[in-house]
Amino acid sequence: MTTVSLGLPVAAAAAVRVDGWGWRYSGRSAWAARGVDLRIEPGERVLLLGASGAGKSTLLAGLAGVLGGDDDGEAEGSLTVAGRSPADARGSTGLLLQDPDAQVILARVGDDVAFGCENLGVPRDEIWYRVRAALREVGLDVPLDRSTAQLSGGQKQRLALAGILAMRPGLLLLDEPTANLDPEGVLEVRDAVRAALDASGATLVVVEHRVAVWRDLVNRVVVLGADGGVLADGAPDAVLADRGGELRRAGVWLPDTAVPEAPVVREGDPLLTGRSLVFGRGPAATRRRRRDRMVTGTPVGLPVDVDVREGAALALTGRNGAGKSTLALTLGGLLPVLGGSLTAEPMLADDASPEPAAWRSRELLTRIGSVFQNPEHQFIASTVREELAAGPRALRLPEDQVQQRVEELLDRLTLARFAEANPFTLSGGQKRRLSVGTALATRPRVLVLDEPTFGQDARTWDGLVRMISSLRQEGHAIVAATHDAEFVQAVGAAALRLDTAEVDA
């Protein structure tokens, strides 16, 4: 055992060995990862890059021992962590995911951090010593009885990191841990990881698409090839400078990656109008209809004025917890307003109610399409093809029109080779593109997107941006809750910052 600055004993840094390893999910003909050979020495800090779908998250899941057994997929080659199989090394490996909310287990901060230690059978007195030390290590200075629901996204990621560190892992695996965080939250998590590594000496493998955040923290860059194997491996400066052209063609986000020029669009008639709009969630906020009843709930953020016109693009920005996702759901007709007004103008409502929250599902399909922050929350079919066909079929379109729309979207979203795959077996970036496709399949007048670009490599990001820009030029309105400043710039969106309720045109 080694010792950190706080006097805490931690597990020895783990070595990683990957020999000809691959994984194919059950029911898939294509391998998610294949032919990977890798040696990571104890204490190394590795940034793992690669195109969307290259197998980065799959490799991390394999190293964490959470891929499952023979019923879940087929493996080839071998993986070892500290000389053991990943399943046998689970107690010494910690995996941090990209979605802050997906990792919160218990209602109070202290209990949540203690959860992993309890599962490892750590003595009670030792657990609480570890909990307090881990929270200090990540800089999360809140009471142990603080509600986890009251934490921001960046705080939740630090909370999840504290829970991992309390278990004293020798290998820390981070899967795009800052993908859905505001700029301040990104720095909070990055700095917490740095402090934890400096204290523990643990081995690090972090998956990211964008290099800049982690470049100064890592001492090695490994790039997985889209067709399998390792494309590049070496010191960060050497790999990024010497192989820059090759990496750019592979879709790796480099610091000088160009952003497309924003489209010039002449906005048309008004579609949605919000005045002194109060939005939030609560027991009654899940009710779809306001008619003949009072709607109550807990407001989030400040009242806002919103104007969405044909061809417009509006970005909902601000810190985690400011209410971007809640406002997006409200504008999408999926939550009722708590105060003020949200009116669907005649150009959008046609013969339906002027209140989007009163619309039935079929009325929403061609009017407002919503893409949730977590893509899996909207998947309903067993294949990618059927997922894209679900909306058009609900509109009772002729089957030849349904298939035409599906084929167009498979091509535009670079998902054609995964048409028969189960949506839940796709990579994070592929799931996001599919979720955007399911909304586009019914050709709604307004498209509401929650973090539309997370998990994308430079090429798929560029493809999404250009597709959304073309939708603007066709007269569709775009509303996006996002932390991606380059996306806001590239689609030419006005920005509504929710923590100030000010619009930056």
C-alpha cells in the first residue's frame, strides 16, 4: 500500500494489459472493438481518443468488468487489471460516466459516497473516515446530510468521483465525465481528478473527444482506429503534432479544429411565444393538461420571454441546474407552464389548442419534436431501423414513405451499417444521433434538442451542425439546451442564458 497526503492508505496503482482484445454485443454482426493491444504501466495517465463508435467506452467497460457474460456478447483476446481479470479486480477499479444524474444512488451526500465502501464490506468507522477524506480530496465542501438533488451537475460529478475514491481504486476510468457540464463544472471535475491522482498515484484512463481539457493532465495519448486496433500511441505533443492530419481525418477533436460558418437565415412567422414564462417540475407538473385545474409545481430559474420563429435558432445556456432541460421540456409541450404563458401561434397550432402541453402525442409529432438529454429515455424499438420508423408509422404514412424517410436518415446520420442493431448497444455518440433522427423522422416545425452534440467526434459533430443548419434554411425552428459554445456559433443561434434570463443575439 502507498500513502496519500491526507494519510489515507490507497490501493497500489494498477497495470493494464490488453492483448488482441475485442467485444461484439449480442445480436450484432459488427465488433464494437477489435484487435486492441495496449500496455499501461502503473501510475500512467492516458487520454483515450478515437472516432465515435471506435470502441472507447466499450474498452473502458471491459476494463471495469461490467460488460456482462456470454449472454451479453462475445469476447476475444484478453484483458487484465493488476494481473487479474477485470471481474475479479472490480473493487480496485473505479468507473466514472458522463451523465451526472445517472450515478447518484442515494438521497444524501454522505450516504452516496459511502455506498461503494459498504458493498466492499469496509468497517463502518473506516467508511466514514474515507467518506470525509474523499469529499475533501475532490473539493466538495458540503454537509454529509445535504440532499444530492440540490447539487449542480459539476458537484454531482465530484460526488461520484468521491464515491469512487473512497473505495481506493488503483485504476480510475473516466468516460467523457465533463460532456454535459457547463465550463465551470468542467474545470471543477478536471481539477478534482488532478488532485485525486496527485494524492493517490492511481492509473488513469480518460475517454474524451476534445483534447484541450485533459491535455495538460495526461502523459500519454492513445487513439483507437475506427476499424479496430490502435491508430496512434505516444506522448501527447508527439501524437497530436506528428499525427495531426491523420487524427483529424479520423474525427479526433484537435485544438485547432475549424467550426463551420453559421448560415444566413431570414426568420419567418412566429411559432411559439412565451411571456413571463415560469417553468419547473413537481407532482402536478407531470400533468399534460391545464384545462379546468390549477397547475402547481416547483419553479426553476427566472421567468423568461421566448420567441421562436420559422428558421430561428435559440440556444438555452447557463450553469448546470439553471433549468435548461426543464425549459426545453416545457417548450416541447411535455411539461405544463407554472406561470405566465406559452402560446403556439396559428402557424404552428393550426387547428389544435394554443397550449402545447394540451396536445396529444400525434399532435406533437409534426409540430414539436423533442430530443431528451439521455437518448435511451426515448428508445422504444429493438432495431435502429424500427426506431426511426416508429414516428412516421404513428402518423399512418404509407410504408414506402416511411422507408424512404428511414433510409435518408440512416445515411445522413452515418448509421446505415447499424440499421439492424439494437439501439441500446450503440456507442454514446451513435445513440445521440439516433435520438435526433427519431425526432426528425416526423419532420416537426420546431425541434427541441437537449445537449445535441455530446459524444460526437469532429466529423459527426460537423455533420449534425450542417444538418441542423440546413433545417433552419428550410424553415424549421431549432431550440437547443447546450453547453457547446462552438455549436451555438456554428448554427448561428441566439443565446438565452437562464441564470440571467438575458438574450444574446
